[in-house]
Amino acid sequence: MSSQVTRAEYGAAALDLNITKDLCAFLAVLSFEDLPEAAVHAGRRGVLDWLGCALAGSRHPTITKLLSVLEEVGGPARATVLGRQTKLGLLDAPIANGQMGHVLDFDDTHLGGVVLHASSPILSALFALSERNAVTGRDLLTAYAAGFEAGVRAGQGAPAHHAGGWHLTGTLGSIAAGAAAGQLLGLNSQQMVHALGIAATQAAGMQQNRGTMCKSFHAGKAASSGVLAALLAQKGFDSSDEILEGKRGFCRIYSSIAKTELILDQLGERWEITRNGHKPYACGVVLHPTIDAMIALAARAPAADQVATIELRVNPLAVSITGVADPKTGLKSKFSLTHTAAVAFLDRAAGIAQYTDERARHPDVAALRDRVGVQTDESLGKDQAWAAVAMRNGDRYEHQVVHASGTVDNPMSDAAIEAKFLANAMPVIGQERASRIRDVVWHLDQFGDIRGLLDLCA
């Protein structure tokens, strides 16, 4: 009787690919001077857009519930809560600001191989740390860009991550926030490796919670996890050196397919922050092509009470993300193709007002969304859609969207970003403060201390 002896292969054995190390070495020495002007300008746009989203979200009932608990359990008040004239602990303020930045689903979305709302976790982490020690606008913009590089590239190395049911803003957001926070703190390359590892091991967030208060909570928790990761790494707390590419690393256990070679692809040449998208509409980004189509059709078709049917053809991802057929709440309606098609046609808009509890339950909206039919079409890109409205008299109107508003191929202008910010911020902090914030952010790389900006946002 013979037996075959095989060498044991340990799951966590080193691969020696050095992907995490090389990425972190790049991030640790990144300076403002390394950033091309396009990245700096994208950073200014991103900060302005996100501050408006956070200020608009600061009065949402979800935030009130969150703050009531954080104020009870949190640490010493050291970091500003935007739009609330209060402060929380260094790990608590990022939770609040991150959630308020994402709660309206109005914040930016990167579609470069991922579906990631990067700014809510990154900026919430950076703003909290900016009150711990003096931080310049250049420091902030550099760390902001670093966060995009880490978060987006980690996602590109795990291409089936989203399909596995993870909410990327919670998972990749934690990595992005950890890298950004580490860069802001001036961590060396080995400390940055540890910060990434500590952040990644906290990565969490499930798509099952889409349409609930937990969905935006993911962004806040990711921000807080990133701050904690960087502070721990600074004190010598360690982690795996291969947290991204390792046999039991992020890209292999959070995704059924690993393409870790993509993490370093064109590093230092292709800047992910320049491929970010901004939302003209307050809902899931895959709904935006449908909104563009329905607003265009509403301008051509007669009154809604004459509509017999509405037909949609969309990328399959739109259905998998926003397949809520009969939403009863505003948060749920942000993930409903049928609600979005109906309300965009009726209101010729898809802003904050179109995704409230009241609008989700309105009889006119409910009646029209019952007439919406949806088909998937794999030939359509994530930023594309086709729609048709058939009238009771037999007339028919069609519209094709090649690239949705706000995407990289059809971006919002600086003027549109500014107008969105002012519309979001002024009801919360008034016209004078909102205008001052706008002026500061457009010249952020010349600004001396971020605490002055946060004072305006308090």
C-alpha cells in the first residue's frame, strides 16, 4: 500500500508580488507637485460638490438619529460635524459627515471599473484629521488624490467584488480613507502598508441594505475605519504586507476573480480622481441615463395622463442595483427604475424633492410607474439608456442616451458643479457663508489652514 505525500501550502504564505508595498511606496511619497493640474482641478470640483451634498444631507432624519447615539457614546468633541454647529470625537465625526455626504445619494461616483462613492469616506476622514493638526489646502488635495488611487485600484484588482453583493463605498471606501488619512499624516511606506492592511481588514458593507439608513452608514464607517487605521499605523500597529494581493488578501476573498496586476497599471500616469463623475440627480448613478431620457421625452410628449406605457432598455447593472418596483420611502425610491422614470417624466427633474417619502407615495407617481416596463440590454453601457413613451392616441416618442449627464464622457461643467453646491448649501448655512466656501474651494491649493474652511461649514 502506497501513499502520496504532498507539501502543505498555507493560505497566508507570502506571494512576494509586492503589489501592496509598491502601491504604498508611491502613496507615501506623493506630493502636491506630483499632481497634474487636471487632478488638482478635479480635486477642487470634488471638494465643492461633496461639501454641498453633506450640508444638504445634514438635516436628514437619518442624521438626527445617528447623532443622538454618537453624542451619547462618542469620545471628546474634537472634530466638526458639518451643518450642525457641533463637534464629535475624532472617530465619530467621520461617521456623521460620511453618512450625511452619502445619505441623499447625490455624491460623486467613480465608474472606472468600480461603482464607488469615493469622496464621502475620503473627505470625512481628512476633514476630521485636519482639526487634529494644521493642514493646508495642498495637503488635503494631495491626500484626496491618494485616496482615489488606493480605493479605485483595489477595486480594479477585484473585478467581481460588486457582483458578490458588497457595497463598494463601505469596502473600497475603507481602503481609500485609510490611504488618504495615512498620506495626510505623513506615514512612511511601511506604515502606509500597515494603514492599508488595517483599513482593509475593517472593510464591510452589504448591498442588501440599499434603500435603508444603513447604506449611507457604510460611507461613515469607512471614513472612521480609515482614520483609525492611519492613527494605529502611525503608532506601529502592523498588518499583512500583502493585504491586497495575498492568497487570503482583499482581492481574492472579496472577489471570485482577482486581477491584481491592474492595481499598479499606469500608476502615476493615470490619475483616478480625474475619472470621477458627479451627479446632477439625487439617486443611484445607474438611473441617470434613464432620467436624461425621460426629461427629454417629457419635453416632447403630451401630459402624463395621456401616457399608455413607458418602455425602458438599460444596462443589466441598472436593474441589479435599482430593481425596487414599488418603493414606499424616499430612500427606497432612489433605487427604483420605475419610480425614477415616472417622477422624472412628471416633474422634469430628479433632485432631492423627487426622492422624498411623500413623492414616493404620491398617487400620480405610483400610477405612472405602474405603466413602466423595463428590459435589460447588454449592448448598452452603464451610462446609456433607451426609452420610449407610447400615448393612448397611438403616438410614440423615443430617446437614446449615449452618455448620461455627469459621467466622464458627458461631465458637469464647473458652473453646474457650483450651482449644485449653492443650491444644496444655502438652505442650511445661508448665501453669504455658501459663497465664501465656494470662493475658498476654487482656490483651495492656496488656502493655508483647512480649519478655516470647516468653520464656515459648521
